[in-house]
Amino acid sequence: MPTHLIPLERIPLTVNGKVDRAALPAPDAAGGGYVAPRTPTEDLVAQVWAGVLGLDRVGADDDFFALGGHSLLAVGVVARLCAATGRDVPVRALFLQPTVAGLAAAVDRLRSGEDEPVTRRAAGPAPLSFGQQRLWFLHQLDPADASYNISVAYRLRGPVSEPALRGAVRAVVERHGSLRTRYTAGEDEPMQELLPPGGIELTIVDACTDAARVVMEWTNTPFDLAEGRLLRAGLIRLGPDEHVLSLVVHHIAGDGRSMGILVEDLRAAYEQQTLPELPVQYADFAAWQRTRVLDGDSLGYWRGQLTGVPVLDLPTDRPRPELSGFAGDFLAHDLPEPVVDAVRRLAADARSTPFMLLLSAYQVLLARLTGQDDVCVGTPVEHRPRVEVAGVAGYFVNTLALRGDLSGDPTFRQLLARTRDTALAGYAHQDVPFDRLLAALDVPRLLNRTPLFQTMFTMHTEDAAGTDVLPGVTAEFFDPGVRQAKFELSLDVWRTGGGLRLVYGYRTDLFDRATVDGLAGRFAALLGAVLAAPDAPLSTVDASGDGADRARLLAAPARTDRPAVADAPMAPRGYVPPRTAAEELVAGVWCEVLGLDRVGAHDDFFAVGGHSLLAMKVAGRLRAATGTEVPLRTMFSHPDLGGLAEAVEALMIADLAALTDEDAEALLVLDEEPTP
């Protein structure tokens, strides 16, 4: 007879499918070794962990990561501890002290911070948050781009009350002001204005025979940020008790966690629960963020980390066009449970997380694909720094550029340690908004490359929208039909039961589907190889010909048709003073914005100190001075003063030509001198 019985959710297996005896818990580790928190700080930490992890209780000796924590949840823990203690708790502290007792002791040693809470501001226009400002900037470059739409769709089986669902949508829109906010261009910077409830209604499509087409159209139709209706909610009737529900939000109004919040609130309102008023709205957070002083130490860290980062030169099936497109597609591969179990075990053994391990493996794939040992990958991180915004829908995501160092032929375990250190340092300095970072680093903007990194890696958590949508209804995810890609290549990781689903996004103007399918197969083989031999030098790890795609793509004749990167700007030709009234106008605006005494007709805006944030300011001032809409894209397509002046003049002439007789007569009346 056995002396101990230990219940497990599942038996841990090796990569080869055999029982992993080394991973089985020891009897004394599973026999109820709960130790109650012993100090007030331990009690606080335990309560925060329990709330974030969804547990009934947490003991003083419990390990955050053994309980199911990961890096994104760690950020939430730190935000709550900062708010509760008034101390600046770094994310790194949780990784270095992963037990309740250890973290509590670290918190006790910290000094109090000076962060003010987010509070309600006076009514009226508000500035954009730094993250919103970047999205507004991208929207101005291409208003027809829908790649920053985020969506979730469900197939619903069971009775749906359409009146209750209509009312629930209205209640959600009333509660979350970000869904009814319009964005306008001010003279120096864009502003956001909260609109009264109303104007956003549930769209119902009856007896649809092609629900996938309708949902795809809703998902891929761009939003008008100046209009202010940033939620698209639709219900498709497939039968008496079968529907498809689609929710689409522009990223400037929400993020992954926000979609979960919206679905939770939708269900509550559908059940006729009264949604309480939020303590603050997103615009209040944006105004609060603008009052914070940028941490010079954090900015200095990123300067040192990212200066000189090389372009990731991904080999493509076709040459890069001079202007990036956003048409894209997605391809999914599943990792089986035994592989996922091996990922968790190696990550735990290395005091890291599955995110860090999979990112490391992705860096190895990119290095082998490009031949580079210095690769930079972007990753989003949720940043809700105050508890006041915990339930608010909005854009609380910052982007971290994580630079991978594969030099010196490390083992995979050594690379994982490097990635862990880089990620922890990035989390510790995540307060620097990505667009402020680009401006500080003076990163040039190319119309066919994203700045700093060309690929994104994201590991999604259970905080995103789930399938508990409406009471009495069974819901399963329905393909929203996303057909736009933000980056040349991306990898999103989703949990599916005990396994993981890897979703590869790619731009269809650069890659064929067969190529990405081959890359996905190479990644699966590579992951299995490094898990089996984590202490072998990476150069000796055989991933079954993972260089085949690189060799084929590099040999493709299409790559020689045109340069992959836009030509460098021409050398300056010496100072030439402005020659026309339009050039004088543009020169005056440039001097004001850039703080210069003079600029010449051949000067390049970005060569004389301009960057994307200042370009927005120039476009706003030109708009105010001429009364003509000057698209932000014009600043990039005509970076020299003479070219921009000519483009602005052409826009003014086009506006005049479009005037009706009544408009012209009204202008003449307004322009007449008053009679004495």
C-alpha cells in the first residue's frame, strides 16, 4: 500500500511522452505545508497575490510562480503593492524574492514613493496619453489602416434576449468613456474629448448565410478617430438559438485586458445588474500621466540598451515596398502538452517564466534566419500603475524593445539567463513611453520599416476576454477574420487547455503562407531541440535543417529588384534661403518648433532635429496657419522644406478649387474691410 497519495491535475511527462519522475512533487512538498502570514506586510502581500491569482489563501512560504504567476501578473502585483504601500516596488523584487515572506521583507526595506493617485479632472478636452499619441500618429499616416483594430467574436448557442443585449451594450458604453471619445488635432498636439452616452448601438444582422464575411468586414473596417464611436458591436442571427456576437474596438480605446473587462461588464449588464460608476475615466489617467516627470535613470537605461540596435534583416519572398502595407494573414500551430510541460519545468529551473523561455527560442530562430547574433524583438506589457484604473477600459499597454544577445555561442540555458535579465530590466524601466523613447533616441522613421524592431512576440494571459459571455448560453470563439498585420512577422502565444497555440502573423506583401508555415515547423523543431539539450552550445543544436528557409529566401531573385531599405537622404547642398511665400511660411513654423534661427529650402526636417512628435506639431501649426488639412504623411513623403512647401501649396489650391459659389461668396464677405 502507498504511504502517501498526492492528487495532481495531470502527470508530468517528458518531451518523449514518458512519465517525468523528477518532476513529481515530493510527499513533504504537497502535504499541506501552509504557513500563515506573520507580519502586516506579509498579510498584505498574501492578499494581493490571492486577488491577482484568484486563490482563496496564500501562505508566507508560497512561491508566486509555483502558484501560477507569470511576468504580466507580476506587473499587476507590483502596481497594487505600490498603491497600497506608497512605495516604489520594482518588478525585479518579485523575481528575486518570489515567496510572500521574501517579497514582504523587500517591501519593508523600500522607501516611500511620491506617486499621486489618479483623480477626476475638470470637464473638457484632455491631452492624449503617450501611448494614444503614438496610435493617433499612426492613424494620421494612414487613416485607412485597420491593423490597430482589436476584436473578439463568439458563436453563441442558446436563447439570446436581443433587447437585453442592446441595453447591455448601451450600459457598457456609458460606463467606459474611452469608447465614446473623439480625437482632434490641436495646433501643437492632438486632444481627446469625451462625448455623452449614445450613438453606439448594437447592429443586428438577420438570417445571414455568410457570418464569417460579415464579421471579417466589421473587424477590418477602419475607425474614424475624429467621430468618437470606437466600439463596433454586432449580432448575427444564424437560427432561433444560434448567433454570432462580434466586438471590435480601436486600440486607442482599449487593449487585451480591456476586452476582458468589456465582456465581463456586458454579461453583468445583460443580467440587469447596475454597473457602478468608475472612479476615473481613461482621459483622467492620460492627464495624470502627463504630470509625471520622466525618470532620467530609466531613459538612460534605454539609451544604453538600444543605441546602435541593428535592423532585423528578415529575408522575404518579395522585396520590401517603399511604403509599408498592412495586408496580412495568420497561421496557427499547436504545441502539445508534453512540450508545454517541458517548457514550464526548464523555465522554473532557470528561475524564469515560459514567456522568457519562448522568447529566447524565438530569438534563436530569428538569429538563424537572419545570420545576426544581435536581434531586437518588441513585446507589449500591460502598464496599469495605479489601482484606480484597474477596471477602466483603455490603452494601458507600453511596448518594450528587448534586445537579444546571442554572441559567443551560448548554451540555451545561458541565453535564457540573458533574456531573463534583459526582460527584468525592461520591466523595471517600463515607465518610459515607447514614443518618448523613439524621440530621445532620435530613431529615424522609415515608411517601409517599423522603428527599433520589425517583429513582435506576445504571450497572452487569462485576463483577456474569455468565453463566459452571456448567462444560459454556450459560447466558443469565432474567427474574427483579422486580415491586417502591424509587423513584418509576429508570434502570439495563447493558452489552450494544457497546451499552447502559436499564432504567426505576417505581411502578405512580403511572405508567402508556405514560407511562414515552414518557419513555424522550424520553430517547433528548434524548441524541442533546445529543451532536450539546454546545456549544449547553440551551434551544436540540430533543429532539422532550420536554415533551409533562409537559404531559399536569400537565393530568391526577387530580393535584388529594389533595395530593402529606403535610400539614405542626400547630403546637404548648402544653405538656400526660402524662395516663395509658402517656403517662408514652412520655414517660420520649422524654426518655432525646432528652436532654430533659420532653415533653408533644401533642409531636411529630420536631419535638422525633427522627429515624429515634432512632425505632429508642425502639421498642426501649418493647419492652423493655412486653414487647410495637412496630412501627417506629407511630412514624411516631403521631408525637405521646399518639397513640403510645394505640397502644402497644392493642398491649399485643391481646397480653393473645391469651394462652392456660396462658400466663396461667404469668404469674400468675411474678408471685406469694414466701412467707417
